[in-house]
Amino acid sequence: MDYLFLAWMVAYALLMLLFALWQRGTGIGGGNGFTGDSAVDVIIPHRNERDALPALLECLRLQEGAGSFRILLVDDHSEDGGGTLADAAAAQWEAGRLLSLHLGAGASGKKAALALGLQHSRAELVLFTDADVQLPPAWVAVYRQAFGAHPGVVLWCGPVRVGPGRGFWGALQYLEYGALMLAAQASLSLGWPLLASGASMGIRRAAFVRLGPDPWKAGLSSGDDVYLLYNVWEKYGRGSAAFLWNPRVLVATGAEPGLEELLRQRARWAGKTLRMKGMGPRLTGGLTTGANLFPGLAALALTGGWISGATLLIGIGIKVLADLGLALAWARFTRLWRQIWLAPLVSLIYPVVLLAVALAAFSKNTTWKGRKINKSID
């Protein structure tokens, strides 16, 4: 039992070390990022994001070196007046620059909103983001340049950071999502698509059209980003999707304010991992889940005399050091260091959070933005 526990933790640590060190920056040259005359549409689905929309639109207004691009806001039945605000903003912008769309009564959900945006898109390049984010000033420009510099790439996935918010929960979300981004970037460059964030993605529209009628798996209520990545990879092959690992496109989104909101959001994410394909994603998910469950199981085994106390301490120490390595790699990329000192504590507490997320994911009463999370599809 001692050897099994330690072997699992060492395997986890080696995988995390790979994710921390395997950072491949995207070579796109210098200049202002403008490449050719490719038209760009930015599609932004939104639901109950009235308070966040003004800041996002200001980020888009202040884009540098982006050339001409169009913004398509798609309202998913907002109940806070967000759709009305989007209409007013469209009237104030230069004619045709900002389009405000609304889902009809027979459609709902983020995937339906994305589909409506694509129906109205005419640009060669389409970028996706969320309504509750802050975009860096070169976001559009660098995406446009990346597509121009790498004609074989159909889909670009960009990095996203959460927070960092204040206190322990803010640190947990910043470090947790950073680990996911490191894993996503490394795994994609190594040839096994793991995950992506819909808060920062871009695709060639002609290639998207050829994916077929259901590129996001519309029957599943979440996972638009992951399923789009998988479908591009399956349709166009290795190298068709890549990670735009560049701090100039690092999108920021706020941390959830409390534990309840955090658990609801993570429960929504949990369903995506259950449908991952391939040995790479399954190995990653298995090692990570095991590494977070084993310390608790090992503590129980210690009471039964099945493992030694030294083995338990060594195994936990291996996990803490591995997670600290990820935290340092993410802080180096984002240039945000103030939460690093909490990384060991986050590593120790996170297994409890993971268990709470699992329970929330299987609860019929868990909701997100006023809608129930269907456990069978989320």
C-alpha cells in the first residue's frame, strides 16, 4: 500500500512538472499585430451581465492596432436589462460596428447564442469571448497576427486568468484555473486536446462551417469550448488547433465572490471532464483526481495500520511541491505573485473543495444564472 500511494503521487508530480515546464510561446513576430485585410467578428453571448458589459465594450473600444473589426452581442434572455443596454450601445457606436442580437423564444443557452452570432457573421476570422471579462489592449491584434502567421491553424485557444481575488477563495480560484491553463496549453502542444476556455478563442469561419451542423454538441448544455476544440481536432487533424500562449492576449475574469457561487460554477464545469476522449485526458484526469483523493484515503489507511505515517507525510509533501511548481509557473506567466504564498494551503484544502464540487454536480437543485444545471448533460 505504501508503494502504491507513493508511486501515484510521484506520477502526478511528474505530470504537473511537465505542465509547468512545457510552455511554448507563439512566435508571431513584432509590429502592431495587423496582418492583411482579414475581416474579424467578435461574438459575445451574454445573459444577466448588465453590470459587466460597459467595461467589456470599453476594452473593445480601446483595442490597439486591431484594424477594422465588428462586435456581435447576443442576448440570451437576460432578466437584468442587459439586452436593452446592448441595444443602446449599438445605437451609439459607429454604424455597423456593434450589432445587438437577441435569441428568440424558441432558443436559449450559450450555444444557441453562439450559433445566432455565427449566422450573422460574415468575417473571415471569428473571435469568441465572454461578457464578464477584461480584454488586454492587443487582444484582437495578436489573434489576427497569429492567424496570419500560422495559416495551418484553424482554431486558436487563448489563456484566461481568474482573479486573483482577495483572501483564500480568491487565491484558490486564481491558482486552480492557472493549473488548468498550464495543462491545456501543454497537452494541446503535446498532441492530446484537453480543454479550452470560451472566454478567449478564435476560428476561421470557413473551417467552422465545414465542421457540420452541430460543432458544439447543442444537446449538451455546457462545454461549447471543449467540444469545438475536439471537433476541430478530429476534423482537421494534429496541428489544426493551437494555444496562443502569449501574455498580450491574457484575458481576465473575476473570481466568484463566495464558496456557494464557486461550487455552482465548478459543478457546471465538472460535466465536461466526464466526456473527455483519449488516453491523455483520461490519464490527466485520473492522476489528478487520485492525487486529491489519496491523501484522505491514506489517512484512513493509516488508522488501520495499512500504511505508515512517514509514507502519508511524504505523499502529501510531494503533492504540495508539485502544486507549488504549477503555481510558480502560472505566476511567472501572469506576472502576479501575491497569492503564491497561499499555494501550499490551497493544495491541502483543495481535495475537500473537489469533493464538494462532485456532490454539487450530482445535485438536481444546482443552478447557474437562474437555470438548473442538468446533471445528465452538464
